[in-house]
Amino acid sequence: MGLPGALPVLNSKVIEFAVKLGLALNCKLSLNSKFDRKQYFYPDLPKGYQISQFDIPIATGGYVDLDLPLEFGGGHRKFGITRVHIEEDAGKLLHSGNGDYSQVDLNRAGVPLLEIVSEPDMRTGIEAAEYAAELQRVVRYLGISNGNMQEGSLRCDVNVSIRPVGQSEFGTKVEIKNLNSFSSINRAIDFEISRQALLHSQGQSDQIVQETRLWEEGAQKTVTMRKKEGLSDYRYFPEPDLPEVILTPEYVDSISNSLPELPEAKRRRYEKMGLSMQDVLFLANDMNVAEYFDATLSSGADIKLAANWIMGDIAAYMKNEKLSINDIKLTPQELAELIASIKSGTISGKIGKEILSELLAKGGTVKGLIEEKDLIQIADPVEIGKMIDKVISENPKQLEQYRGGKTKLQGFFAGQVMKLSKGKANPGLLNKILLEKLNGQS
Amino acid sequence: MGSRALLMLTNFNFKATVSSFGSASNPFFLIKNNLRIRNFSTKTRSSLQPPDLPGLAETARISLAPNEVEEFAPKIGQVIDWFGQLQAVDLDNVEPAIRADTEGDNLREDVPQTFENKEALIASVPSYEEPYIKVPKVLNKE
């Protein structure tokens, strides 16, 4: 709150998180960095300055790899990261409805945060939105933030400029604030590109000035907030109340060795396993889904089958019940068991789907359910033959119709045998023997 | 800054030596390869440039009458010149320091600590509209 006599003390965790993030974003870490005072007046900044890192940030010169979603054309992108630095948060400023006063909430003032600045490498709204989504993925994988834009755990401002094809200098850049979701990042940027392009085409490119605009979600457009007359003079000087941040190589190495497999590495590994890009993106984008998938594989499941079950029936269940994969009762080990049971022919695919719903909702083991409900597939030709004989003998009229030419009735007989076997008959065998018997060959 | 400008202009120091390393006819060049050209964090002022007092007052949100500007400008200029004495120091062999302190790190654990006297904090707010601090509407940052 800027109370006289109160001094800041550096939070050790933010250094750890900064190093994790810097490494995950392939940056060069500054083993020695310092803090600076960024001085300006605003109601949400009680001290009149914000403690930040100006000329020697903790990490510089990195990049992030990502794959664009297939519905937007797909493709691999690599975007540069200019820097990552530590700074303190300001309070929250709310403007009242009737306009003659504002309200300040200082609860988050002074809380440390990490600012990530990208190189101007993105060319469309979707590229920028995916970049933001990848940052969210990375901080979640690292466990340093939940990255929720709605909660303000991840905030984003963008700067947009355009230039005529062939011109190497960048055009005038415009800042856009009030972006609260990935989709608003996408739409605001595309809008702003069009707005600037229109001015260019009308010969009014000088109307594009360096300013800050607000994205209006309702109207789906950017509007002027304030015009920047020149760059602000923040009068940076080294923060005297905080010590130098010194990273030892041992500290950095220990953090480096503790990093989990990051999204990009996971995507490339899944790709090498032979999964399609669509599968790769679905499985790797959510850390929990990836973990579940990896656990299923390490229990011995077939890669493609595991992917299909997770992306198909299990995803549908989660969507229906509004559950995350951590909430379902089916464990990865049991999923692997289910896949193996079907693959080995112990149970049929149809039965497998049936017990899946029970396993998802109530848990339990595959083996247990098979035993409890007597679900083992009947694959003995003799036994199947007996059942077929019974059904045929009980339905002479249909047999006559079949032999008279209504071959579609095979389905009727097959259904009856299935019913008799309580769904356990092996479908392939059933139909083979059924056909033989119907045609009078046995 | 005078001495830094000197460092930037010359990439090597030519030292003629009479030691045993080289003969008098073969002077050797001492090449400085540990130069760090840094961007300065504040506007550098040479002692020749007078301070822009109206500009400073504006950014510091301090109102000055014209006579005050006239009175204070030379005084502030004197303070700057007083610091300008540092320009006489020879920094040729000095690695730029990031900070001036020698103490180790003073860090805190990432554990919340309750402040016992929140009432006093809130009581010190001149215009409180629970749970917010009421302030005049300001849209522009500087």
C-alpha cells in the first residue's frame, strides 16, 4: 500500500518460477539480474512506482514452438520470445458506472508476477491466440500457474502494426487492451489489422497513430482509449530496496533436471508414435489427458486403440457429465486391461463398450466385471452352432422365407442368437456358422 | 559520461612498454575484449546540459511557479554537477557493476503472512467505500 517505512522483500518462489519459465521457453538466463523502479502515477499504484526489471531481465532471447489447430489450417510455427522478467503487480482499478469516481482494490498490489514479451513474429489473430494458448499450456505443465485468463492469472495485451508488402520497416504500432480470452485476442487482432488496412487503402495511413485502444467485446471492435504522445518517461533507476538476483549454475541445473516433459516435446513424441496430428493435439493439449494417455500406454495398451478410446467414448462421457479426466472412475490401468481383453478376444468389442460406461461411472476392475456378469465371449463353434440350431428350430417361418430369397433375414437370426447368448457370441464366428446353417450346409 | 565515451571510442589501448615482454621497437597492443556496452537505464545528462525543470516537475507532479523554476534550476544544476565529479574517475579497468551492495540475497518464503492490524490500514484510507478505496476517475496513465 505504499506505507512509509514498509520495504519490499523478494519472494524466493518467483525466482524459481522465472527460471523454470525461462528454461521452458528456451531463453538465455541472466545469472545476475536486478530490479528497477518504473515510475508513473496511477490510482492502482500506491507507491507511485512499480518494481520491475528494465535493462537486465532474468531471461532473454528464447522461442516457443507450436502447432496450429487443424481447423485453422494446421502448420508448425516458431515464435521468438524477447524477454521474461519479474515485476510486481499493481492493484485493480474499477470504473464506476456513473463516471465521476473509480474504485481501487489493492489486494494483489505487490504480488510478484512474470511478464513475457514476444518478438513481433505473429501474422494473424489465430497465430497470436495459439501463442497465448501455448503459454498457458507451458505454465500449466510447469505447475507455476493455472493460466486462467478469466481469473486474471494470465493477462494479455497486444501490439499490432501493418506494413505494405515489400517494406522492411514496421508500421506504427497500436496497443490493444481488455482482452479477456484467447478468442478475443484472435478477433481483436484481425479487426485491428482490417481497420489499419482500410485506412491504408483510403490513403489515410497517417490516421494510424501510436495509441492504446480498448477491445469492446460487445461491439466486436477496438476503440481509442488514449493517445500516446511520445514514449512515457518512466525514469527507471535501480531499485535500492531489493538485492541483485544471483543464479548459480547448480541452481539452474537442478531446476533444469526437474522440468517435466513440455508440450512441444510431448507432441513430437506422440507424432513419432505414429499418431495423426489431430490425435496428437487432442492428447497433448491438456496435461491431464496426456498423463492419462501415457499411463494407459505404460500399462501395456496399444497406442492407437488407447488414443481412440480416450478421444471417443471417454471424451464423450466427460463432455456429457461435465467431468475432467481426473474425475472419471476408470483408471488408466483398467483401460489398458479393457483394451487387452478385447484384443485377445476374451470379450467382444460390443461388451467392451457396455462395461466401459459402468467402469467410467463406478470404477471397478475389468476382470471383476467380466467374472461378475459372466461376460466372457463365446468363441466355441460347437456351442455357437447349438445356439443357432435352437434359434432356427424356433423360427421355421423365417427360415422358409430366408431360403425363399429373403436373405436379409440373416440379421434377424443373428440378433436372436446374440440375445440367446446374452451378447457374448463372437460376432464373426456367429455369422459364419449361421450362414452355413441357413444355406443348409450343415 | 566522459570516461565511458572514451571506452566506447577506442577498442584497444596502445601501451608502449619497456618491460621484457617486447622490445622498444615492437610495441604491443593491449586489446580490451571485456568491454560491455550497456544501454543506460536513465537519460544520461552530461554536466553541460542544464536540467529541464518544467519537464521534471511535470513528470513528478509537482507544480512550480515561474519564479520557482528560475530559483531551483541552477540549484538542481549544481547538484547534478556535484555528481558529475564522478566523470573524472578512470573506469578503464573496472567491470560495470549491476548493483552497489555486497550483501547476499535476502529472500522470503512464498508463505502468506497475516498482518495483525488491518483496521489501522483501512482507517488510514481517506475515502473508503467498502471494500474499495474510492479515488477520482483517472483514465490516462501519465
